[in-house]
Amino acid sequence: MEQVLGHVPHLGPAETLSYAAACTERIRLGCAVFITPLHSPVHLAKSLSTLDQLSRGRLEVGIAVGGPNRMFSAFGVDRATYVARFTEGLDLMRTLWTEPQIDFRGRFWQLEGAAMEPKPFQKPGPPVWFGGSRPPALRRAVRLGDGFIGAGSNTTAQFAGQVRVVREELARQDRDPASFPIAKRVYIAVDDDPERARARMAAALDRLYGFFRLGDITPVSVSGTPDACARGLREVADAGAEMILLNPLFDDAEQMERLAAEVVPQLSR
């Protein structure tokens, strides 16, 4: 994830992924999601191209507008223009990744006779996954993106509704659904004591999302015994997720061990 400002100790995604790329050989690497209106698209395009080269083409790029409740003043961004910056910024990044010479005349960025090398290892660039929840964002994902990932802060029922919009837009644009994967982040906690799992999840979500004043959002998560977690994940898959991003929020190593040993094997039955 990317959280530049906040109380949760998140490392920077590009730097963390670079470290992961050096420690691995096959696993694909990604961030869900970069809040790209808060970035310079030129700097971000360079960082992502470098990371794709260093990982030999293993990068997946998740992006989103991030919503209006950001501290835009910390990034020198006008709140009224963040969606327009998002769209133009993606266009500029893809231009930098593909064109030998860049002549770009946008509303926010202008380049003349510029170049960026090396290009990404993947051609024409790494896959770009879109986040988003409202219908305009979902339609924009189908129009401009290579896949859609549902937010961890949305319930399974909300995600199912988003999948319907995405599939309707795929049909409207005559895009092959097989070429546009759909995923969902799931905040998850495995514990033999369901009440303890829920309480720890509630506290973790409050630390993560307290700034946005969303109230109690524990219904977005899956928690409890291994059997209960497996049921919750099956519901996410039934709602349309072809890939599920399992996201513990505490005791990461222990949680990943339990997910691998006690939950994931149930999903292949």
C-alpha cells in the first residue's frame, strides 16, 4: 500500500518493492495503490520503469485517484483538479514508457523534445490496475486500465456491485473480460477466538482509516477461525474476484503462516 502521511508505519512502496525484487526471482510485485495525483508523473514513471527493469518485468502497477479527503496542501495539489491530474498523469507516464521522444502538451505538464530511458522491461509497460469504487471510476478503469482491484475498505456486497458495473462497461466497450482481471484486497485475521480477532481487526482498521472518519468498518474484513476465514474468502471469489490480496494488519509473519497452512488449502477444495 501507499500511505505517505498517517500513523501506521508504512514503508514507501517503490523502495520496498525494489528490496523485494532483489530478494526474489519469480513472484510478481505490486502496490495497490499509488495515489498518482499526489505524484509527479515524470518522477513516478522513472521509478516504476527502473523497478520493472530491476525485477526483469515482474511489476504490477496499481493506481487510484484517492478521493477528495486527502491533505492535498501537503503535495502542492489543487483539490479541484485531482481527477484531471490523475488522467493526464497516466497518459504522460505511458507516453514516457513508450515514445523515444516526448512532446507532451497537457494542462498540467508540458514536455518538448524530452526522452526517458530505459523504458520498462515489459512492453508497452507494466500492467496498470485501477482502484476505485464509484461508477465513474469503475468505467474509467475499464476505459484506461488493464485490470480492477476492489478496495479493502469496501464490503464484499459493495464489491459485488462494483463487479457488475465493470462487467457491464466491458460489454459496452466490447472488451474481452478475459483480458481484464478483477481482484479484491481483503483485510483478514485468523484466530481461534473470533471475538479477539474482530477486536484486533477493529483496532487495526481504526489506526489505518481513522483520519477519514469512516466509523466502524470491521464489516469490510474477514476474521475468525480458519473455517470462517475460508468461508469469507469464498464469498469474495463468488462476488467476482479472480485474485484475492490477503492483507493481515498485525502479527504479519504469524498470520501469513496460518493463512498458508490453514486457510488457503481450503479454497482449492
